[in-house]
Amino acid sequence: FLRGRVLLSDLEAIERYVPAKGTIVDLGCGYGLFTNLMAMRSPARRVIGVDPSPARIRLARTTVGNRPNIEFILGGIADIDAECDAITIVDVLYLAPGEEQCRILRECRRRLHEGGSLIWKAQERRPRWKFAWTYLQELITTSAGLTQAGRRHLVFMSREQALNGLENAGFEARAIEMPSRRPYPDILYFAS
């Protein structure tokens, strides 16, 4: 699963938008792949991976070694008790119901320092063939238990819905195209 994740998601491109120093929260970190990438790229970052799955957090904690700039916490955004400089959400928000997604965005805004940023990688609904492929793949991975979802109905926001959700949460946001040969309609939202 992790090898596939490395091949199918351009984590390097996302990491370039993350501040090189400060406290960074990786929300929905899963096994900690992107969390580790951010921590290894800059020792000036304090990176906190957060996920609601005890099994995923247990495995992620085995990757820390003696690096002091990374930790993993079981829970969600409400379990972060410190303000942070950036929050990343990579390919997981669609697993929450629509209203829950909006609540999470509002909680992210509250947890960020003034001038802090939210870096959210999601999927567009266009082109339609890429979206159909993404949706089918996610149905399979959630059904197989590789990706956790509270329910089997996946909620992918349109670009307009995402930008409106960010604005309603108190962010100024822009969409950044992520062109790729991969069969996914990836998009990055950068909000501050």
C-alpha cells in the first residue's frame, strides 16, 4: 500500500509548499509517509502526524527512530492543543461527510497561527474519466480496509465547493493545478 502511495501521489510537489520551519500538523497522516518526508526534509520543522486509527499510529511511531522533530498522535484536529504554522491534509478529507469536512476546515483555521497556512491536496471532479477512476479506486480501497472511511459514501468536493468551504472557514485560498500523467485529477488548495 505504501509503495503504491509513493508512486501514485506526488508528495514531493506538495512538500514544497510546506514552510521549512515551525510546527506542522499532518492531519490524517495514516502510516506517516508524508509526515516523515516533511520531517526528514527540514530538521527545523516540528512535524506532528495525527490520525484516528490506532493501528496506523502504532506503525507510524515505529518509523521515528531517534529523530526529535517528529511525533504521532492518535486522534483528530481537535486533539491538537498547540497553534501551528501549517497544517497539511493529503488525500483524506473526502472520507468525511460533507458537513464534517467543513467543520474540520474551521478547526484547522482555529489551530493556525496568524499567517499560518493550510495545504490541502484533493481531487477534482474533472476531467470526468480521471474522477471516475479515482472514485472507483477509493471504493475498492475503503471496501478492502486499506483506507478508513466512517461510511462508504465518499464526498469529493468540487473546486467551487472547496474554495467556498475554505472561505467560510475564514481562509483566503487559491487552487493550484497539479498536472500529471497519473490517472488522478489532483489539485492543491493553499489557504492562509
